[in-house]
Amino acid sequence: MKRLFLWGGAIGALGLLFLAIAVIFAARSLPSFYQLKATQNAQTIVVRARDGTEIVELGPSYGKWLSSNEIPEVMKDAMIAVEDRRFYSHPGVDPYGLGRALYTAATDDRRVSATSTITQQLARNVFLNSNRTLDRKLREGVLALALEWKFSKQQILELYLNKVYFGGGAYGIDSASRKFFSHPGTDLSVAEAAIIAGLVKAPSRYSPTADVDAAVGRAGVVLRLMEEQGYITPAQASVDVSNVKLKEEPGQNSVRYFTDWALPQLDLLLPETFEPIEVWTTLDPGMQAAATAAIKANSPTGAQGALVSLDRDGAILALVGGTDYVETNYNRATSALRQPGSAWKLFVYLAALEAGYTPDDRVVDTPVTIGGWSPRNSSGRNIGETNLRTAFAYSINTVAAQLGNEVGFGTVASMARRFGITTPITTYPSMVLGSNETRLIDMTRAFAAISAGGNSVEPYGIVKVTTADGELLYRHEQRRAAQLIPDYVTAGITDLLQTGVQTGTGRAAQIGRPVAGKTGTTSSNKDGYFVGFSSGITTGVWMGRDDNRAVSGLQGGRAPAQAFAAYMRYAVKDRPVEEFVTELKLPEWQLEPDDEYLFGDPDDYYYIDEQGNLIEPGRGEGPVEQNPYPADPNAPPSQDGTTPRPPAPPPTRRVPPPPGSQDRAVDGAPQAVGDDFLDRALGRGGEPRSQPAPTPTPR
């Protein structure tokens, strides 16, 4: 026994020596108190709406650092009572508590219960992970002893109360107080302190925003312990915790679609920084709520829906990427590639109008075959001669195919590129009916450019970024808009778009004020589209299934147009009614096709290059007509529209467009100007020409 006692004492002394050495080395390697205060693990981002209201807070929130004398005593007492009642008497590790836990585990055949002191929890939160291993517990004990060696009890408690996690992204009592009670941590009441202290054990389980009853029940336990330990009186312990006013958290479901799109842009807009920032956005909370409701209420069963709404300067007012962000966070408004159907005809008719057509020009709805592809109308019938306005309003596919073939499928693709379509574009004949996949935000941007008078529009969502102290880090600067099309083309396409809503396939999008827009429906009803504008707001709606299966009854003129109307009634309610400019002021070359305007100095004209960009006078040559790409006989045509019942307007004069003619010269090369056009312009009797017409072609 004597030898056992001596050897045991020697081993114990040696162990204490090693422990002391470990503690000394650990204490010497610890950061200073001020370094620990400045340490943060990640960045906090507060996202604000256009009116300044907070819509979501992302990342950990640390709030304001509260010094020991700023922390309410009731908060200190509550934390010590529930987490470490012998905090002021132990050296960092509580021998009494550890011994009791070991005895309980041995006698009751249970594992050792949690025995971490406040100092141990601080060591774990700052330096270690949460793995429940013996090695981690030993290192935690050594670090706790080192912390007690180096810092005072008040410093340790200050560090702990400013760094401990309380759930919901809140670190520290000031952040928790602001998150749960909407006021600083310096103003905590007894009941509020009890709620916060009770969160440390299980932040997600006892969070008042997740389960109020659980939070109140846990706070009652804290109040009882505070009374038993003499920190509060029985009267204070009987306070009704359920009467504590909790901060209401706004719904953040669909808002996350917007933040997922906008916030990654900060990597490009800001220098690298880890300090808390506030991001001021273009999002309108009321419009976002209206958009979410419109999509949920109108999306067919089993289908998804998406919506993008732009102001006239490109500011995103609302963005919904699906019916439920919690269910699926895939953003169908900004990421999904789907066929727009007949909404793509915007670019076909833009190219036709720029080539010389007017809304009143006569066209013929007749069966047509182009390169082996024979489009058909959704009604299955052809109505014969009509005008351009009616063909667009009722989305007649055969007319769109003829126009695309006449102006050139490459010209249509260039027009789409000019208006901001960034996805790959094939130039098979079926492309005129929307067979190319694109993004909803890009299609909405294209229509917004029409609403902006034919000027380019760049969607954006971030207005400015500041630090938590208000220092400006970034401010959005509006880019100079480029005129994409002449004014007479803008007026003509607006005329067509307005008619499509007034009497055509988009009648369900009417809202009691001028609306211009276009429907789109793909084959087998896989996609439904409606994009339109009114009073300076442009909104695009898509609906369909993620697996690309058909949706019974889905047409652009039904559910998508109805969702558009439901949202836009709210969006424009505070804006003045705006009438559209649809009066065509045609250029002189189109009104008076004589030699002077056709064959004048080429430097006097504007031209369009192969990418669809305007070339100013004297800066480039005109385009050279290219043969259409081979047709894809397997590409299915899209369907849209209803059975048309057009009026019978009197015949009007149509000036055939100079570019895109399929006439060929004697050498077989395509002519830039058709023979019929030259015959009329030069007053000839239609005699054949032996030489090709000159290029470039004036627009």
C-alpha cells in the first residue's frame, strides 16, 4: 500500500507537472484579449429592399460588441445560473461537477453527461470543433485552464457572451437581442435574458422564432435556477415570459430566388472584405409578394412558374424562380433554358419591320414549305390574305415562317442578339417559332427594350453597398443606353404587341389600361409564355414542368397571361396611365423609293452588321445576304394562338423590303435588292436585269 501510494503520488505529481507545462505553453500561445475580440468567423450580409426595409440577413450576425460594464447584470446572472453555477470559483474546469458526473455515470450506468464550464465552452467555440472525443475534451480542458491563467473572469464572461451562438445566425447577446426582440442587448429585461440564456443548450430547438412554446418553457427553467441561486427574487421569477414581444420575421421564401441571383455579383462589384455589409437592392417588397401570389395561384397543378419584372431602367422589381423556394431553390427565372414559343416572333417581326414592312401591309396565310419544313397553325386552317397586324395578333405561324424566310433566318438571329439574347441560336427555319431555348430574364429584357423606346436595357438588382457604419463601398451607375432600332420600328412593333393583347391571343393579360405583349406556347403544351409591358413596367412569365413533360391545357394566353394580369394590376396601381406611341413616321427611303434614296452615297446610311449592331454613317459597309442554313426536318414547330377572325381592311400598298430577296443575278449570287422592287423604284416595265443590284443595302 505504501509503494502504491508513493508510486501513485509520483505519477500524479508528474501528471500535474505535465499539465502545468501544457497550460503554460498554451497560455503563452493564446491570442491577446483584443485579438480575440476582433476575430470573426464569416461575413454578415443584410439585404435591404428599395425602400430600405430589411428583407433578409445572411451569414452569421455578431451585432455590436458589448463590454463587460455594458452587459446587463441580469444577463450575466442568467447565463451563469443555467450554464456554470460555480463559474467564479473554479479554475476553468469544475472538479466538483466532473466528479459528480463520473459518479452518476458509474452508479446509474449512463454515459458521462455534459460538464463543460463557460470557460470550456469558450475554448471550444473559439479554438476547437464540437467532436465528442476524449482527445478533444482533454485539449478543451487545457485551453480552459490557460484562458483562466491569462484572462480575468470578467474578460472570459465578456468574450463568451459576445461570441456564443444563440441560433438563427446570431452570435453574441446583442445580435440575439436584435434578432429576437428588435432592440440592443443593453436593454434586456429579466424575461428576455432568460430566453436568450436558455438558447445555448439547443439553439435550434429553443429558438423563439421556431418554437415559441419551447422557448418559453426553457426560459422558465432558467428563471427557477436564478431564483434558487439568489440572483432574482420570487416576484421576478414569476414573470410571464409568454408576454415577451418577439420580433416578427417577414416571409423570406421567394425573396431567396432574388438574393441567390444578385449576391454572387458582389464578388465582381466589391474588393475582398469580411466586414459586415448592407446591400441595398431594387426589389419592391409589395411587388415581390404580389408576384409570388400570382405564380402560386395560376400555375397548373404539377407545374412550376417563374416571373421577372423590370422597371424602365432595368431595375428588377420582382423575381420569382419557382412556386416554393424551400421545396426547390432552382431559379427558373434566371437559369432555366426553355423554349419561348411564339414569344420569339418579336424578333421575326422586328426584322420584318426594319426591312420595310408596316403593320397594315398585306400578307397571305397559306401552306408553305421551307427547306423540307412545313409549319402549321394551331387552328389547323389557313385564312388567306390578311395584314401583318392580324397575323401577329393571332400568332399565325405560316406568316411568321414566310417573313423569316424573306428577311433571312440569320437576320432574325442577329436581331435577337441585338436585344440581349445570350443563349445559342440556331438558324433552322423552325427557329422563327421559338425552337431556340432561352432564359426568361433575357426575353423580359428584350421586351423591356421595346418599352424603353427601342433603347437597350440592362437588368440589375443592386443599387448600392455600404458597411454597417454607412461607408459607401459601391453604387450602381446607369450605363448609357444604345438605340437598338429606329423609332418607326419601335412604333410598329408596339402597335403589333398592343393589338395582340387587345384582340389577339393575349386578351387574358388585359388590366384596364394599355398593355402590349406576346404569348408563347410550345409543342405539346410543354411551355407557356407571356411577356408584356404597361406604364413602364415589363414583366415576363413562364410556366411548365421541370421534366419538360406536357402540361394539360397550358397555353401562353391562359395561365401565364392571367398571372401577368394579376401581378401587373398591383404593380402599376400607383403609376399614371401611359398611352403607347404607335404612329409610324417612316423614313424617306421607304416612302419615296427613288434613285436618290436607293443609290445615294453609302456613307449617308445606317447599316446592320452580322451581329445585329447598328453601324453609324461612314463607319462600315452594309451586310451581304447569306443563304439560309439547312432546314431541320425533325425540329417540331411551336403552337400558339386561337382561331383568328380578322377584320377585312381595305387593301393597302406594301413596299417590299430591299434586303433578304431571294432573286439571283445571272452569276447565281443572291441579289441584295429584288427585281420587283427595282422595277417599281425605277419605273421599268419589269424587264429582266442582267447585273446584280449594288450593295450595301441602305436601311
